[in-house]
Amino acid sequence: MSRTTKPDSLTLLLLLLIAILSISSVESGRPPFACDPRNGLTRSLRFCRTNLPIHVRVRDLLGRLTLPEKIRLLVNNAIDVPRLGIRGYEWWSEALHGVSNVGPGTKFGGSFPGATSFPQVITTAASFNESLWERIGQVVSDEARAMYNGGMAGLTYWSPNVNIFRDPRWGRGQETPGEDPVLAGKYAASYVRGLQSATGNRLKVAACCKHYTAYDLDNWKGVDRFHFNARVSKQDLADTYNVPFKACVVEGKVASVMCSYNQVNGKPTCADPDLLKGTIRGQWHLNGYIVSDCDSVGVMYDTQHFTVTPEESAAATIKAGLDLDCGPFLAIYTDLAIRRGLLTVTDVDMALANTVTVQMRLGMFDGEPSAQPYGHLGPRHVCTPDHKQLALEAARQGIVLLKNSGSLPLSTSRHRTVAVIGPNSDVTETMIGNYAGVACDYTSPLKGISRYVRTVHQAGCSNVACKANNLFGFAEVAARHADATVLIMGLDQSIEAEFKDRAGLLLPGYQQELVTRVAQASKGPTILVLMSGGPIDFSFAKYDRRVSAILWAGYPGQAGGTAIADVLFGTTNPGGKLPMTWYPQSYVAKVPMTNMGMRPSRGYPGRTYRFYKGPVVFPFGHGLSYTNFKQSLALAPTDLSVLINTNLFATKNYSTLSSKAIRVKHTNCDSLSLPLHIDVENTGNMDGTHTLLLFSEPPAAVKWSPNKQLISFHRVHVIAGSKQRVKINVHACKHLSVVDEFGIRRIPMGQHSLYIGDLKHSISLQANLEGIKN
């Protein structure tokens, strides 16, 4: 969401003036709020009366604002209105995996030198742990509120990123929960619930799900996000791209949604009334505001040339349902749009009503923050021991064991000296990925391993680009004399990042040569640890017997080095699962990033495990343990009767049975639930956590459906030699339905298959026409 467009000189001048006028209270060390009870001019105003309903207070405030004031409240750096006791406010803050200073709304320093930096989202997603995600959100919002109370942050956080990780080359895939829409939706709702910690209609902070929609290309082979027109079918939009956003709004009750830079089917998302008013507000009933990605309204006019004049662009976005512009565009051109009759003051009032309502739900119009429910939070509530411990636990749960030939876990008695090699072996900031802040502290992999055994360190390469092999000899010597070797390789933000998509999936530069030469030289076992957000084709190491084990650590956060060491030495039994498919390099040669289709077609292999059937390096959901688990079905119904709404036949609406698949809205979903009980037994010698993944596959006759799709997951800790029972309710409307070519969700009749690991169970669905009168 960085500002990378080049505005013209007039825009630059106006932007500078706006910035000068709106020097925020962040710089003054006081939190921005209104209705100070010490202000005799405003304390009696109707919008300051906390005993009145919020909508009444909002209406009163809008009635007092002048049009110029209203227009300057349509942008992220909103002005102060001294005559009404309203302080300037910066809307743009970030909290992707901890409070961040990427946006101008948050600053570190003084009593707040840093904040807890959790693992990057793709790593945390690998835990498949909804309660962990929510708990992280709660901790982040505690620290955010504390910094707000200290005048160092706002209360509106434009996180999380819930786009689908569709293409493995995408530089921002690291920010997302992965490639599966159900997983992404569950993550989105859980993290949002934690961040917002809503009590009734009141919020601790306001989250924002971004970037809506079909946004997953930044800069690939000359095509950038500012110019890209994503051509997406109704089917893919409904069953893939929009699923996490719907979960955000409907299940997470998020307070904001951000529209993206790109166009979808020829129309900018921020100017599409069907996407904004029609879907987000009309179908999903957003209780909050819609904000543009930064400068995307300007991009729509300057770069995409969507309208002839800038005021037409301003009018198009507001009328489509946009409430807030991250950028100066609406502050500059809204007045002209109104004077030309393209927009009305009522349109502006509707936008402001949505933003001000959220501010009131946050308590920003309730007077001094210290007197409010979260007013006690301060510096001592940031970077606490409990918060740091949660960051460590999140890293442990997100690490994935990809390969193990028996060399892991290492032994402190047998492996007394360990060679720690690789460009990521002693990194710190690399571990927190992008959209991060200033971490409380760091434990690098080298430091973490050194707490267990004596270490010998050689970087091998000066950085991850690894453009030379002149240091490899030193690494080989270290491996030759150590009891075990740990290679810590992979990527960083110089390779994958916002506005930086990868060209391929191989390790950069000479990294592969370094791994191979060190593995050949190593006296003891060689373990490969990969840091990355996106998947890497390291097939050479997968099939190299001298590389006896492989871990993926993602970007594991401030405590990443401790977590990696704990897994290597068996203090932690790994239980993470891959949240995305790891493709071979040959895959990307066949698939342009610009093709948004999920399903395979002639010469096009399709995307993600749901549609792609070709070879992989490692599949979605892959992850090993130091123990063994056995799954068995304890209760599994085999039949379900689906009752059709009889009123459809009275009106001769027979389309519900099209293709032997019933429209979801034409049946009683509340009655279509099946209990599934699965026993998980730990048959090994070590306590461990098992992630149960439940997939469904529709009847073979349904040609337009996914091959299989994740419908539920459950993380369960099982003591060695014991058994745990997991109970899952399979809902036909949610779990056994598919989306047809027209974007309509249907429940296919016939035999559905459920997969839990190696187990397969069939459920037969039949349409129930009993009681229907002709």
C-alpha cells in the first residue's frame, strides 16, 4: 500500500498544504479525540452526549460541519475542526502482525520504542489455529490502544491482508493466510475479532480487510497493479476471491474494507457500485467504512484514465460507495464535483456518516481516553513477557517440517558442535517480513542454536542474492568439522516484497550450490531451514540423501531464532502445515501471472490444490511430526435428505434443480448438519500436536467444481500413547456446496466424499420433495 505514483505539480503543492494544515496530534504526544469535558465550548454539544444513540450523535455532528470541513474529512489525514473541538486525525495505521510504523498514523520512540512483532501472516497461518490468531489480534490491539493513549498511534488499522495467494511468485503472498479461501476466511474472521475485541457495538480498535478484490499482482514483466485489469469470472469471484472478504464482514464483523488498485473486468474496484454498495454493503451488510488503497483514486484518473476529468473520478468513487480516500484526491476535487452537479452534499454526508460512526464506536468522541474502558493501557502493556511468549509460541506452531530422514531432532549430547551456515543464519529484521514495526528484541537463528550447543558460524553468502561463491570454502570447512550442520537459506524483502514479484521459484544466485557443497562436506547430518514467504522449488534438496531434514520457517517474527532451535532440538514437536502449494519451477513457465482463472483450461493447468493436478514439490497441507498419528472415524452418517422450499414449485421456479444441484438459498440450511467424530491417536513416543484437515469432494458429475476443497480444520494436542476425539459439524450449505458457472452457490445431489488424511467417507445427498403439492 505504498505511494508509488507520481502526482503532478499542482497535486504535490496541494498535498503539501494539506499536510501542513493537518499536523496531527500524534506529533503533540496527545491522542486525537473530541468532546473534551474541559472544553466549555463543546462539552454540551449534542454529538458529545454519550447517552444518546450513535446515529443521533453522528447526524448532529454532520449538521454542524461546513461543506469545506466535510470535504477535508474525506481523506486519511483529516483536518481538525477547532470550533467543534475536533482534533486532526490520521486514519492510516497498520497492524498486519504487530503494531507497525509503515503508515503515518503510528510512530515509535520515547516510552514506546517498539512493539511485539509476531511471525509474518503466512507463517502464522501454517499453525491452522483459530484461537491463536484471535489471541494475537487481542495482544496487538492491547499494544495499539496503549500507544494511542500515549499519543503515538491511531485506532484505525488497515489490516489484515486477506487476498488469496493465487500465484507463488506474488511478492505480497507472505502477508496473506495462503491459497485456500476457507483458511483465509477463518484467519480473517479470527484475527479481526481479536483486533477489534468488540463489546456490543463498541470497538477496541477498528480493523480493515484488504485489498478488495482479485488483487494479487504487484509488478510482473512490465505489468503493475496500477494498470492491471483482472479479468475474473463470476464463478471464481464467488468461490475464491471474495470468500475471505465475506468472512471478514459477515463472521468477523470488520469495521472497514479497503478497495484495491486494480480493475476487475474493466472497472476500478473503488468505483464499482456492484462491488462496493451492492456486495459489501448490500449483501454482506458492512457496519463500517470503505477506504481506498493509497492514491488509488488518483491512479484511477491519472494512470487508468477511467474518467475524462478528475472531478468525475471523485464523484464515481463516492457514488459507488467509497467513504474515505487514502490520498489527497477527494480533498482536492470533491468540491468541483459538487459544483458541477456530479455529486451531492448528501452523498458526502453518507460517506462521512460511515467514518464518523466508526470513530464514535471507538470512543473518539467520548472525551479523554484515560477515562474510557481501555484508558489504563500504557507503556507497561507493550512488549510484556506474556506478549513475547505468545510471539515465540506462534513461531513454534507455524514452523513446518517438510522432510525428515531420522536426523531430527538433534541431540545435545551427540551433536555438541553445530555448523550454522547460510545468508539467513544470523538475521534479525529478515525474520519479521514486511509491514512490520520495531520489534521488542530479536533472537536470530544463530543465537537460538547457540543456547543449545557450541556453534561455528559461516554466512557462505554476503546476502540472499548470493551472487558469488568465494566464501563457500569456509562453509565447507565448518561443516567438515562439526557434528551436525544447519543451513539457513531462502529469501528476504530484497527478493519478494510489495511491488516486487519474483520471476521464478528457485533459490537465488548460488544458494543451491552452497547447499549441495556443504551437504557433501558435512561430517554429520545436514538440515536445511528455509526462510521465505512464498514457496521455493528446492527439489534438488528434497531428493538429496545428504540433506536429511528440511524445515520451512516462513518469516518467524522476533523470536524466530528461538523457535527454530526449539524445533531442531526437539523441545518443540513441529505441527505446522503448508498453507500453500509448493510448485516446481516448470509450473510458472506455463502460467502467466496475469491469468486470473482458477480452473484449468486448454494448455492452462489451473491454480492451487483445488484445481491444479500436476506435480508439486510439496502439497498444500503437508507437514510432518516427530511422532506418528492415526486417525479413525468414530461417528460418520452416510445419508442426508435435503428439503426443497415448496414455494418454489408453486411459482414454477424449477431452476433450483439445475444440473441436479439445489440452490443454497432454496433450502433450509439450519437443518442440514451432520455430526462427524474423528479419533486422533498418538502412536509414537513423543507428545505432539496434530492438525486435522477435512476436505470434501462433490459428485463426479459436477464438472465445474473444485477437485476437492478444505471445509474444516482442527488442531489437537495428543499425549504419546493416548487418543483425542474431535467433533466436527458438516453443514451441507457451507461445506458441501459449490459455485456454478454463473456465480450461484448450489448443493449437488449424489455421493459426496470426505477425506481426512488417508481416510475416505461417503455421504449421499438426496432431494426431498415430500409434501409438495402440484
